[in-house]
Amino acid sequence: MPGDVVWRVNAGLDGVVYHDVQDVSNPYELTVIVNKYNKLKESYVPPDLKSIGNVKVRAEAADAYVKMATAAAIDGIFFIPQSGYRSYSYQDQLYTNYKATDPNGADTYSARPGFSEHQTGLAIDLNIPSGGSLRNFTGTPQAKWVEEHAHEFGFIIRYTDKNTDITGYISEPWHIRFLGIEHATNMKKFGIDSYEEYKVKYIDHKEGENTES
């Protein structure tokens, strides 16, 4: 559809992944977008990291996670944060290891260094309490609860089977991204499947509106 073409171009999705790349200029903003076209500097470290369990995320995301986990527990649902902030160098190690063992598939589930949302400190990988592979989270009552309620606390499920063609990643029901309640709820309400689309239509467009009367 013509409308899809326009927003995809505005989101930079018409370029070549990892080649037609822009440096992220606003890494501190909660609405920052990091994907295969938008890269963080190697030196970037979030300024306000806060611990939740054994991982760290930005303070606002951490506080929201605690509220979400508390609400889930009241419903008899329990999960753990298995991964949060990752440095550029740590992401480089992870990606290199995946690429060595799975050269054809690694880019579908692991971000290259600088291109990972985890470096923003706004992403959390969830797992069931017993831990293990993150894939253990898929199809669980925990995954269903998060899908239904995460937006109430400002989180979205970033990679789904509905946006694989946009993000370039397989479905990861365990990977949540903090956007704030307003934006996360809007995405749910409007039925928008990817943050790329939402950001272009409801954040970038709004900021670029002509306010002159």
C-alpha cells in the first residue's frame, strides 16, 4: 500500500541493513530507536542505570518493571529479568560467538554491536523463574500475561511474528522495551505492530508538525 511505502521510507527501511546506517543522536531520550539502520556509539553508556535482580536498566524502566512484576505476582504470574543493559563490547562478544556457530542465522536473533536495544538500557529479556534458555518463555502463562498487560506499565514486545519483515529479527516474546505508558498504550490501541512505524507516524511526525497559525 502507498501509505506503507511512505512510512517505511521515512523510517529508513528502504536502505540496506548495516550499510545505510545513521548514528543515533539522541541516545538519552526514552523514544530513541536503535535497529539495523540506527547505531549507538561504542562509548555510549546510559547515565542512570539501576539494578533489577541481577541486571541493570535505566531507572525509569527499572521502576516500571518493579510495578509490572508486582502486578503480575498478584495475578499469580512470576518471571525474572535475565538480561538488561549490555555494553558495546559485551554485545560484540555475544554476536561474534553466535556468528561463529551460526553464520547464516545469527543476524536474525542477535544484534551486531552498536545496533542492540540492550545498549540503551531500555530493553529487558524476561524468563520464567527457573531460567535457562530464553526460548523457555515462549508460550507460557508469563508470555501471555506480558502480551496482555505490558503496555499498562510502559513496555512493548519489540520483536513479534508480525513485524519480522520490519525488524529483521525472529519473534522474541521475552524481549520487552520501555517506551513509557503513553506510547506503549497508543501502540496497543492503534494496533501498530512495530516501533519503527509508530515512531515515524506518531513521534517524528508530531515533532515535525507546523505549529504556526
